[in-house]
Amino acid sequence: MMKSEPTPSSLTGIPLDLLSLFLEISLLSRLLLLIFIGWVVFPPIASAEEKVEVKIEGVGGALLENIRAYLGLEKPPPSLTEPTVRRLFRRAPDEIGQALQAFGYYHPRIDSELTRTDQGWIARFKVDPGPPVHIARLDLTITGEGNDDPEFRRLRGNLPLREGETLNHGHYEEAKNRLQNLAAERGYFDAHFVSHRIELDLQRNEAIVQLDFDTGARYRLGEVRFQQEEEVFNPLFLSRFVPFKPGEPYHADQILALNNALVNSGFFTRVDIRPLREEANEHLLPIEVTAIARKKYQLSAGLGYGTDTGPRAILGWENHRINQWGHRFKSELELSLLRKRWTADYQIPLRRPATDKFDFQAGIQQEETVTSESRLAEVGLSRSVLLGSEWIETLFINYRAEKFEVGDVQGNSRLILPGVTFSRTLTDGRLVPR
């Protein structure tokens, strides 16, 4: 009987190629472990960060500011190395040229020098902007209904582009923005530029600026739709806040006036107004108003101290909407060692609820000091209306009855006090009162 000898690949029962692969993985793992330990024990030495000082000669003012804004050397990456410094330096003349072109200078001469010192790098640029390009002709065309709008005629004469002046690309963009902004403010929502371009003749250093602006038709204000979370206020009452009539030409100030009337009325915590352009019909633009009413009741309390009253406590209560027509009521009670006072005010909004109102007021007061004592009762009626756009006129009449005692002197008084006051609120801009 013949016996078979074991082959090398089956001496241990493991294939030779698999054993070889296992040994290679083991050696590689040990090598990676040694590299990791070396990295932790002996971390690589970071190269010193380079510093660059930029010096620019030959220009100043807005030109210099714009050059610095364009230069990559003025805002280098955090870890600046020598290759990066040299790369940014090579790009600098093109960046300076772009910065000068924005102000109409297309023929600059730029001498540059990069030197290294003990403190870092110094990049010097001597700039001669050369002759500027002037506007030889300004072709401004306004078509559509805006052509007959006096505001567009006024803007035409106030644009920052004029023939004979140095070409300024910032002024060119500003002129386009002002045309578009005026169109949006006055309801030309389909306005667009048919064409806008600058033609350059660098041989003559001249430019032709062309702006062809089509305003389209002017939209008109449509119906105002109020959206409420609940049917808190009567729609007819809400309609009193609207400062315009359907069919009037659209103007953003009218929308702002509506927003201010609602916000300043004290009835709402949030107001959102959205023109519904997608629902416009024959350029009549519906307006959607989402008005979130404030909480119906409000209770307030406070503690204080006054030189004439001593310690005092104040308790207030207010009903912000007694009914769907915006009637309101508030009352306040003040208690102190020397004085006790209660006041009440019932308010009825009139035609313009944000400013016009009737007030019915009543109050009683008792005050006692070491030498005097008085009891006072008062009722009054006032009417406030807005005159024009700023002044509020308030007519009032009050009846006051008082019984007093000062030392040994006692007495009674009854007074009828009519009067009128005028007040107004000044604002910085449109929204901030002062």
C-alpha cells in the first residue's frame, strides 16, 4: 500500500496563499501602528505663517478703497504660505485693473514689486489709472404707461448718469435699480428692461449707455380681503381701516398706510399684507390682509413708590374688544397710604378706527393727608379725529365734583371743563416715532 506525503500547502491544514496574505496584513498593521505612534510623539512642525503688507501708491479715495476690496492679498486665506503669496501677487494686477474699470479707467499702468523682509512680505503697487472713459451719449427710453407718469419724468432728470461725466459702473447699476424700484413702488409690476448695455470705444475713451425700460401698465388697487382666525371683527368695521378705494392707482405707500393703521390700532398682534398678483384681472390687484387679533382680556398689576403717595399698588384690567365693532373698556385701581383712585374708560372707534374715537371716562378719588382731605368724582366725554395726515384734534368736556376739607375749612366745588387739544407724532422715516 502506498502512503501519500503531505504537501507544503496542506501541512497545517491552511492554504499557503491564505497564510501569506495573513502575514502581510499583520506586518502592515504593525507598520501603521508605528506611524501613528510617531505622529503622536513627534508631531510634524507646522510651517511658519506668512504675513503680507500691501502698499498702493498713485490713487486714493474711492479708487483706493475699491482696489483694496478687489485684491486677494488684502484678504488672504488663514494659513498663508510662500507659494500662495506669490500666486496672489501674480493675480493682483488683473484685480487692480478690474477695480479701476468699475470707475471708468480702462488704460491703467501698474508697476508691482514683491519683497521679503524679516517681518514678512511687502507687496508694492504703483498705479497710474490713465485717462477715464466718458459718457458720450445716454440713450434712456421709457415706454408703457410710465412714460406719462410725472414721477418717471422726475426720475429721468435725477439719474446718476449724465453725458460728459466719467463712466461709473456703480452709477449704471444704481440707475437700473432706481427705475425698477420706482416701477415696483408705483404698481408697474410687469416692468422690465427691453435692453440695457454699455458700448465702449476705448480708442476714443467714450461710452454709449443705452437703457430701454418698458413699464407696462400700472396696476390698480382692488378689493381688500381680511382673513381672521375667528370672526372676531365685523368685516364692515375692518373696512374702515382701508385708506384707499378700489380702482385707485397702486402705490406702496397706500399698503404701508393700511399696515400702520392696523398695527397702531392696538387690536392686532400680527398683520400680514399680500397683493395677490396671481389673481389680478385687467390690472386690478386684490389685497389680502391676515390680521391676528390680540387676546381679548388683559390684566396688569404693579407696585411702586411716589413722593406724593408713598408705597402704592396698581391693578388694571382691559377688555380689548367688547363687540365686533371694536368697542373697548379699561379700568384701573390705585391704592396707597394717602390716595385711593379708580378710573374707567369706554372707547368707541369712529370712521378711522386707528385715530378717530369717542371716549367716555369716569373716575373717583379719595386723598387724605395730615392737614387735608378730599373726595373727587369726575365724568367726561371726548372726541378725537385725525386732521390731514399728522395732527389729531381732541374736543372734550369734563364734569368734576369735589368735596374737600383743609384744616378747619370745608367746601364743595362743581366744575364743567370744556377744551380742545392738538397733538401729533413725529417719526424718523416712516416707522420709528420720536
